[in-house]
Amino acid sequence: MAGEGTTSYDYLFKVVLIGDSGVGKSNLLSRFTRNEFNLDSKSTIGVEFATRTIQVDGKTVKAQIWDTAGQERYRAITSAYYRGAVGALLVYDIAKQSTFENVQRWLKELRDHADSNIVIMLVGNKSDLRHLRAVLTDQAQQFAEENHLSFMETSALDASNVELAFQSILTEIYRIVSAKSLENTVDPSIKPGESTTISVSTGEDQKKAGCCS
């Protein structure tokens, strides 16, 4: 896409993907950022991310989507993974009950390590496996409502709702950030390498503001 490699954007949002190994996080990432799906995708070790730029309310939003890439099986996800994240997709497999049961643990990890204002969407992936469904939509919807999460079912395989899920969470983040920036008159854009959060400017920002006055 033209301009995809340039840095001309109004906002940069870091969004993390979390959930059990094998629920399809890597394929959600590749489907949204490259429109690709790999049936043989293997868990890789380390952290990977990909970017994609979209338009929200006439503004250019660059999404930096991070994937745990196999770390979740070693319980080695560190606070560095969550640092600066303004959104999270908490993914389970609709055909595997255990992956839904573990959502509670992942949510606790998010609450412990991520910014308290992070925007979280519960995602039931592999909706194409409806004949093997183990987690009822109503059950997941109820969990999402109780924990103040948005919710959507997706299929990275047939691409249903993948675009919509990412667009929804990025739009929600944008509206929160732009409202906060009006309240606080701080620069709403998150520059690469900075750990600015939705709600507050960092101490570094305050130092910068005071250094030359």
C-alpha cells in the first residue's frame, strides 16, 4: 500500500494479542496486516509484530500489532511486552473449552501488567469450526459484559470479522485518546519507543515541557 512504509501518521497505537497457544493469534495478525493465512503456521519463539495503517475519523492511525509468538506456553511473557500497549485482543478458540477457561488468567495478567486504561476485546477465533463449537456465543458475551470487554467472534481462516475486530478496537482507542488529549492538551500521538499510555503523559514529557520554560 502506498505510504505504508512512511512515518506519516497522526497516531501510533500498540495492540497486543494474548491467549493460549494455538488459538490463532499469529493468523489473526497476518490476516489483518498482510491478508494472509497459513494452515501450517508453527509457534515461533520470541515476539513479533506487524503494522498496518487505517483511517479513523479522517485521521491516519498506524497500528502496531504484537504477537506473543509461542511465549505463552513458557509463561515467559514479561511486562515489557505490555509496555505502551493501548489495546489488547484476548483470543480463545471457540472449539476448545480450555482456551476459554484460561481467558480469566490472561485477563488477570493484563490487569497486572498493562496500563489500567487499556482497551480490551475478547475474541472467539475459529468461528468457521461452528460444527465443533465448545464455547457458546452467549457464554462468552456474558463474560465480556461482566468484565467490561467488547466481544467478537472471528475466523482468520475465512477472514470473517477480522477486519471489523481490529477496526473496532482501534476506533475505540482513537476516541478515548483524542478525548483525553482535548482534556489534557497533551500530544495524543504515541511515538515509537516511548511508553506513553492512554491516560497520562509520562514524567519524561513533563520534564521536556519544563526544560526550556
